[in-house]
Amino acid sequence: MSELVRDKESSAEASISFNEAEETPSELNHSRTFMDARTEQDLLSGIKKEAEAERLPPNVAAGMEELYWNYKNAVLSSGAAGAEETVITNMSLAFDRMLLGVEHPYTFSPYHKAMREPFDYYLFVHTYIRPLIDFKNSYVGNASIFSELEDKIRQGHNIVLISNHQSEADPAVISLLLEAQSPFIGENIKCVAGDRVITDPLCKPFSMGRNLICVYSKKHMNDDPDLVDMKRKANTRSLKEMATMLRSGCQLIWIAPSGGRDRPDPSTGEWFPAPFDSSSVDNMRRLVEHSGAPGHIYPMSLLCHDIMPPPPQVEKEIGEKRLVGFHGTGLSLVLKSASQMSHLTAIPLLRPINHTSTLWTARSMNNTRF
């Protein structure tokens, strides 16, 4: 059955955990320009100040200012009480983490574990994305299956979720939609992530709050011919890391075999899920089958492109324009079967259905309306 998503209300969620007693050297030497900001003018002048001091590259500074206006417009459009204060609070923290990332660049390992201290990046991501979700118009389909997944994981089983990919906010949207029912899934899910979300200065702080298995997308494998060999070796290391995890059992992995985000049809503007790469699905199936632990692969459909829509076309350069919106979202699992799973290497998993707003449901399976 489908369930309306209710926002989990808690005053504790509004604050970000930071243990000053455990500050790292990079934190101690870090500019407090944005943490001291109290107004919109403080934030905008802070960007200019850090750019003039050459602590922010011009392109990063421009991207931060553009992001501020887009985030502000999205949050204010929600009509939520205290929206203006939410914008200042969330953007000051986001800018602070972006600046820190430029001052002291963080390098992601093949498997990156969400950083929860001394600064809680996981909570930071949730606090930033939450105001962009219209929970009154968000749904979880087949909600009971998510509870079954949690039970299987606790029993030592491996679970792999194979789905479409809509936006950079996907992992946070999954966590937030399941927060009230199963926070365990949000905190323990490991996301197979492309290199762009761990290299873009405006995106890295949010990636630091997720459990990531880092890979290079096939769509960008040949962007620089001199780096192809390095990228392939890095992907091999990540694959071995994933195999090691699965052998230990109790793993929850999310992967989008399309290798990139869904985009609208250029002629009609209608959104469709990107086709899956069959070799990616085959690799996951083999890893699960040879792990030695009980394993299950579940198709999952995801809708959240209006929260952070991608550029119309795939871009080679890092630093895409980041649009932001306030919108309802959707998430659904479907019951798997051997015959259904055999089609995942050959066809796109999802197709759109008619609804008040475009939602996704599984193809050739028991359709569930969000």
C-alpha cells in the first residue's frame, strides 16, 4: 500500500551537532565568515570578502551566490513559518562547509563512511534538504516492504536497491521519506556515487554526510583520455571494496545502473528514466550471488527531479548550474521475482504514469500509485 509521508517533527532536528572540544586542525584554522552571518547581506558580502581574499575561486563564489538565490526562492515558495530564518541558517552552514572544503580539500576513499563527528554532516544534509520537500504531497509506495528489508538486513542478509537516478538529492530524499518509519535504512544505506558529487566544491559537503561507494561514471570515463586508466583502476578498487562488504553480510546498497540522472525528452519535455547499463546490473547480480550471504535485489522507483533538476544535457565540466525547487516526492519498492529480475538488464526499469504531477511506477510489475 501507499502511504502519505508525514514530516518527522522534532525540535532537535533543527540543530546541527558540532563538538568544539574535538575540532580538527582544519576547523581551528578555518574562517568564520559564514558562521558569524546573521542576515542575507552578511552572507552575500561574506562571499565577496572570501573571493577578494582569494580563499574562494571566482567560479565557486559565483556558484554560491546563485545557489543562495535559488534555495531562498524554493524555501520561501513553501509558505512555511520561519522560512526566511531557515534560509539564512541553512545557507550560512552550507557556505561554511563549502569554504572549509576549499581551504582544506577532503579526499574521498573508495568507500566513504558518513562523517558524524566532530561535525554531523548526515544531519546537516537532512536539515538542508528537508525544507525543499512538500511532505503533504509526498508518498511512499509499498511501505511495508521497507520494514521487511530492515528485518532481513538485521538477520545478516544483503539488500541491493536498483533504481533510477533523479537528482543530487536522491539519497537524502530516500532517507527523509523513510525517516519516521525506518531511520535505520537512511543511516545505513550505502550509495554508489559518481566522481562528480565528490569533486564539485558545492556538492562535496553534502556527499560527506552519506555512506558512499565511489566510482567513475561510464558517461564521463572518456572525458579526459589521459585519466581513463586511472579511472578504471579506481573503479576496480571500489568493486573489490563492495565485494568485501557483501561477504560480511548486513549490507544495504543503492545503485542507479543508468550511470547518470534522468532527463526530460528534449522534444516533449516529458521526464523518462534513463536506460540501465546491462553490465552494471550483471555485476551487482554476480556480487550478490557470490557473496556467501543471503542476498536480494529489489527494483525501486524514485521521483524527486523537481527538488534539484539536473542540466538538460550531460556536462563534462565540473560546476553545473544548480536549480532548486520545493516539490512533492515519491518512492516505491516492488516485490521481486526471478522472471522480473531477468528483464532488468534489457529494459528501463520504470515508466511514467499519469497523475497530478508526474510520478513513476515499475514496468511489467504490480503497479503501485504513490
